[in-house]
Amino acid sequence: MEDRKLEDLVNLAIRREIEAYDFYKGLFDKVQDAAAKDALDTLAKEERKHREFLQEYKAGKLGGDALRLTQVIDYKIAEHLEKPDPDKDLESKDVYLVAAHREHSSWAFYSGLAELHSEGPAKEMLLRMANEEKRHKEKVEYLYSNTAFPQTAGG
């Protein structure tokens, strides 16, 4: 029974990674700014890597520790700023804020699922996926802050 739950969980995670990839590729097509396009392309590639990881994990080719756990800085920008409408014309800073909200949602998804599991491979894999999503959030919040509040000659 536990194996079946884990398989269902991994299948759900795979679907979410596919949705994230599609979301970033769709947003990529709407954006004009080259730097924002590059960031969205990078995020889409990361989501594809997550899907591939999950598929290999499901096939028994990897252990849950195949993803690294790293210390992540959480700027908490997405938690304090409203998500822009991704269907409207977006400035570069807004693209990064939309992405930060998306990554925060993905982190919450994996973290919430991890809390439902007792110690073991499923929980470990979910915590590692949550960490990956938080790393993405860190990147796009950094890009947001540097785009929304650029450094001036005066400091």
C-alpha cells in the first residue's frame, strides 16, 4: 500500500513539474525583455530536470538523496507582494514576481506533502523537491529585487 501511495505522489509531482514547464514556456512567449526571457527559459529547463528526476526516481533508478539539500535564502518577497496578472503585459520585474509566486506555491505543495509523511524515503524526496523549488524562488526574487530596485550611481 505504501508503494502505491508513493507512486501516486510521484505521479502528481510529475504532473506539477510538467505544468510548471508549460507555464514558464507560455510566459516566455509573452515577454519581450531578453533577460526575462533567459530567466524563464532557465526556469523551464529546471522544471524539466525535476520531471526527469521524478521519472527516474519512480523507475527506481535514483534514491531520494539524489537531489542536494542546500541552504537557501528566502527573501519572502512573494509573501509580501501581490502576484501580477500573468495574462497582462508584464514588465521584467513583474515576470520575476509572477515566477516567485509560482515557485512559492510549488515549495508549499512539496512541503505540505512532506508534513503528511512519516520519516522515510517519500518524506525525504518531498523535502528535497521543496528545497529545489525554494532555490528557484531565491533566484527569481533576487532578479526581482535587482530589476525593481536597480543600483544607482549614488549607491
